[in-house]
Amino acid sequence: MSIKKQVIKTKPVCKVTFSVEAKEANTASVVGDFNNWNPAEGELSKLKNGTFKGVFDLAKDASYEFKYLIDGAYVNDSEADSYQWNEFAGTENGVVTV
């Protein structure tokens, strides 16, 4: 799992690349505050090496809770910037800060 951030100096956004290795999985999405936890809006593309990857424009100077949804199971990113307890979900979510 990895998160890469690329700040766009001319725009108030940061391009964030989410990657998760899931060779046996059929589908993977990243869901979070930035896409209303909607798997369709966070769909990741499967690469030949079994990694799912996607790039999203996130507004700068903010933090977002998120998780991966891999074949229907929620998974935290081990490389998240931090973790935050979410009362609604009853679990910790990963946090990405841009």
C-alpha cells in the first residue's frame, strides 16, 4: 500500500495516488470524506502486477478519512498519515493530510 502526493502549485489541489496490492482481488476502491464514501467515485484500476491504483485531486490544506474497499472488505492503509476513530463506523479510519 502506498500514498503519493504531488502538490500542484498553480491550483489549490494536490494529486494523490492511492495504490494497494491485491493480486487475488477482483475490485478495489478508495472511499473517504473526499468522495462521500462512494465506491463508484473511488474505483481503482488493476495493473498487470496485481496492484490497484488511482489518482485523485484533493483540496489542499485539509485532512481526509479514508479506507480501501477490496472485494467488499474495508482495509486501512498501513502507510496512512495517521488514524482516527470514527464513531459511525465503530473503527479507525486512515487519514491522509494534503
